[in-house]
Amino acid sequence: MKEIEPDIERPRVSVSTVLASIVGLWLCYFILASLRAELFDFGYSFDLVVRRGMVALAGVVVTFGMWLILRLFDLKPLWVKVAAALVIAAPVSVVLAQANRMIFADIEPKILDRMAEKQGYRIRRDESGNLLLDIPLPADGHQSADGSDSEVSNAITINRQSPEESRVQQITEIALGRYFLLLAWSALYLALIAGQQARAAERREGTFRRAAKAAELRSLRYQVNPHFLFNTFNSLSAMVLTGRTQQAETMIQTMSTFYRRSLADDPTSDVPLREEFDLQRLYLDIEAVRFPDRLVAVYDLPDELADAKVPGMILQPLVENSVKHAVAPSSGKVTITLSARVEYGRLVISVCDDGRPREKSASSLQEPKMGYGIGLANVRERLEARFGEQASIVSGPVSTGYATHIRIPLVTHG
């Protein structure tokens, strides 16, 4: 049987998810920047769209490169990942700012001139490199040669920085904007990593929970076999001592068939109800050798329920209880009845006998402290481990003897 191995795969965000987040980030930039350009009527729409697309494409490539470095910190503590994002984003934002400036370098002066002309101004640089804004003013009482009022220019210095200083300032301002944009994406990526780690933890917990439940079911299942074997050997010993060798041989052969079938199945798997009834038939055949004149077995299994799935050997402790507490102490015939039916969409399996009532109160899966014997507790624990609150077991004396009813989900496949 193949053992369940825990999933220890390192939690990773898929490359497709990372690319989708990066493309989504720069697509938002592209859309918002385009809306801003239309709102302020910068002009040169086609040229700006092309350059904006180039900036977005460069952003996707550079951000993906940033991710290749950032992913090395996926398994580090959160504060380390945050610190790494803060540090890595700084040089990346400078690279993006430089790329942005280079792409827009040839069209930016045209946009400034166009915006100034719309307001009646003119932008120029003087011999010292200062950026000047020429504002034409009407000259009072002066006329030009054609008789119209003449204007004089009032130049305002709006930037005394050299071109080199202006370039550094521009790159710095753009880099700060890109820096916070990259930090926003880093926060999204860290959230995706946290989600992957949470899902991986849930998968590991589920795997370990299933392994623990399988171990519990195996333990409970194997509790049945030593108990039954002990009783059978006692019976064989009694037969040999009393000279009933033919009966002892029959019991040994039947017991061999019983154990071959019971040990061949996975103790954590379900079996068809038909096989479970057949297994109990073998067991009662063994016990019938001990009590040939007292034990009568009746089986009531409708054909439509023959393939219903039940935990293997779930009826064994109940049938054994009937033999021990009803057949063994009785001097007359005792009938043990195994039956199955459907009740409100659930499978109901009953083990009843008409022997002497045992003075034990009814019990259910919801009342684990109440029960009848170790065998009943074993069945209750197995049902609880297998089905949880979806299963119940009620056991107690009835007017005709003693009855135990198991109610579990009706499953006919899987």
C-alpha cells in the first residue's frame, strides 16, 4: 500500500500570475497617462501614445527583472522581504526614470512650446542656459510701422538651473514616482506570496490530517483481529480437548478463509456491503461450529444496497457481541439478524438478536461516554473517524432482545 507523502513543495507564485500583475500595473499607467494627456490637451497624440507604449513595455521588462531578484527572498521572513523590496526598487526606479526621459526627450520641448503658445507665451533659454518665459505686453502710445499698437516682451526666468542640473532634477522627480509605483506592485506580490503560503499550509495540514485519520482507522481496524483470534483459539482448544476434531478442522478451514479475506483489504478503505455481509457469514459459520444447536443467522440485504460502501469489518464487533452476550449464555436457539435498509436517504445497517437482553442503556455517536463494551466503542470511533457527524450508532435492549443500528451516508460508488 502506498503511503501518503506530505506536500513539501515550496510555495511559489506562478510566472503567469506575476506577468499578469506586471502587465496590469503598466497597463494602468498607460491608460491613466493617456487620459491625463487628453484632459490637458498636450497634442501630438499619436507620438505620445507610441512613446507611452515604449515606456510601458520597458516598465514590464524592468519590473520582471526586479521580480527575478525579489523572488529569491520568497521564503524569508516578512520584514526581510519588505526591506528587499524597498532596496531593490530604488535603482530600478532610476533606470525607469532614465528610460522615460530618453523616450520623451525629443517631444517634450515641443509640448512645452505648444502649451506656451496656447497661452500666448514663448519659452526659450538665454545664453547662460536659464529657462525664460517671454510674456508679450502692449506698449502704451507706441505704434508699429503699419499703424497698429506695438508690443514689448517681458521675460521671466522660470528656471535658473543648467541643463545638466535640470536633467538630474527631472530624473529624480520621475524616479520618485516610479519608486512608489514599484512599491505598490511589490506589496501586491508579497500579498500573492502570502496567499500561496497559506494555501500550501492548508494542503500540508490536510495531508497530515488524512494521514493521521488513516493511521487511526488502521489502529481501530486491527483491534478487531486479535480479539477475534483469541476467542477462536479458545474454541479450537476446547474442541481438541473434547475430541471434536472434525469440527475443529472445519473451523480452521473457515477461519483461514475469513482471515484471508479480511486481511486482503486496505483497512482504511470502504468495501461493498455485500462483501461485509459475506465476511460476517464466514464468522458466524465459525461460531456455528461452537454452537451448532443454538446459533441461527439471518441475512437481509436488498439487491439495490449490495454495492453500498461501508468501512471494512465495521459489523464484526457487533456480531461478536451478539455471539458473546446472547448466544453463549443461552441454552436455547438465538437468532442473529443482519439487515440493511434506506431511511431518509441514509444507509441503516442493523445487527439484532433475540437473546437475553443486556442491561445497557442506548448510546449514540454524539454520546461517546455511553456505550456497550469495547466492541461498540471501537465501531463508534471508526464511524466518527470516517464520517464525523454524518454517522450515528444507537445500541440498546429492545422488546425482542438487543439491537444496534448504524446510520451512515449512502454511497454506492468510489
